[in-house]
Amino acid sequence: MVFSKGWRRELEKHWNSEATRASYNYIWDFDEKGKARTTFNIEKIHLRHGFKWVHPVHEVLQYSGEKRDSTVIIDSITLSHYPDKKKSRAQYLPLLELSVKENPEDDRNMHYLGREYMYKNEYGKAIKTLKQHLKLKRAVWKDERCASMRYIARCYQNQGNNLQAYKWYLRSIAEAPYLREPYIETGLFASEIKNYELCIFCVNEALKIKSKPKSYINEYYCWDSTPYDLLSVAYYNTKQYNLAKKYAYLAYSIDKENERIINNIKLINKKIQKPE
């Protein structure tokens, strides 16, 4: 973990007497070129007294001080995450299971546990756990509920149950239609099952959303070349070649070294020059 240069100066500049903690930028990972990929805000800078860490993993701060808990947002501070890729994470899943066992009503870690099962390809356990998350009384944050629904859909898709996957992808859109993520994931699914009309609709809806959320829920591929690439492929397969060309070039403008996109452009141009 590395803080941006001058972080303390920025903290002292923006801190106020009412604040109990600070929210700042967090770069979770970087692409192969070192460009920030997954970013969101966290708030782990806090007063010396009145806080304690809770949970065996995915620890969070719990406040018990006398004054009102108040967060100051400082966008000029960035913390970058550089994980040791050689370090084993084998203990991660057991700690999440322990956390849920200790507090089965904690919606946050129930969601994380379901997600971890999905990452481990334990799709049956993931579906069961994520559905349990959705049933919890405290599971009211729509962004996270939407993510659980997307993960359930992914699990069904990986099990080969496209009907249930389709159902849960659509539910994820209904849960949080203000986010790009459910639209793009439904678009990816639609492209895979060759429902290109659905893909076109979903991705165009996603592109209407211009504001990237600062929560950990955001997925980097909803904000890179992926939406344009999806549209290009979908328009090509529906024989709308000029639109396919437009979006292929937009994808290329973001990802200029992608050989597949470059080859797609050549193929589209050939179709336009020599129509069927």
C-alpha cells in the first residue's frame, strides 16, 4: 500500500473539528501498463480514539465515540494497492466463512462470502449464499444487491443454465438501473448467446450513464473499451456495418494494441467496401 505524495498535507488541509474519519481514493489494481483499473473510495483514516476494527477479514471500522460520526471527503489523497502476487490467499475463504458464522446477519460479509465462492468456481454454494444475502433485513443497499444478482447470474451461466442466468441478469438491471454494470454484464451474456439485439439495447442503455460510482461495486470493464467493442460486434452480426465501424474505432481509440479489435476493423471495412 502506498499513499500519494503529500497525503498528510492534504489531510491536514481538509480535516475539520467535526470529522471522525476521511474518505479518499483507492486504486485496487492496475492493468499491464500500470494504469489504474479498479478504483473506488475507502475511509480508513480515522480519529485515534473511538474506533475499533471488526470481522476476521474484510475488516471495517466500528465507531463508538461520543460525537457524531462524520466523514470528510478528500479526493486529493490516493492510496495505491500493490499486492504480493506470490503470497498465498488460501486462508481468505475460511476467514470469510468464520466471519459469517460469527454474525450470520451481517449482509456485507454474506455478500463477500458468496462472491468468494463464485471466484473459487463453487457455483452452487455461491448461488445459495448470495440468495441468502438478498434475504437479509440489512441488505438494503441496491448497488450491492444488484451485484449479488449479477453474481448469481454468472454462476448459473457457468453451470450452463442460461434461462436462470437470463432471469437474474434482468433482475440485476431492475434492481439498479442507474448503474452501468448490470447492463454491460447482460450485454456480455447476450453476445455470448448470440442475442445481438438484446446486447445492442443493453450496451446503449449503459452508455447513457456517464457518472462512474466511487463505491467498490464498479467494474473496470464497464468503463474501458468493452462497451464499444460489444456494440461493434453486435452491429456487425446484425449487418449494420457502418455502426459496427463507428464503435470498433471507438474501442480502438481506447485500446490501440488490441489485435482482435484491429482485425475486426479490417473485417468491417472489407464488408463495407464489398457488400454482400
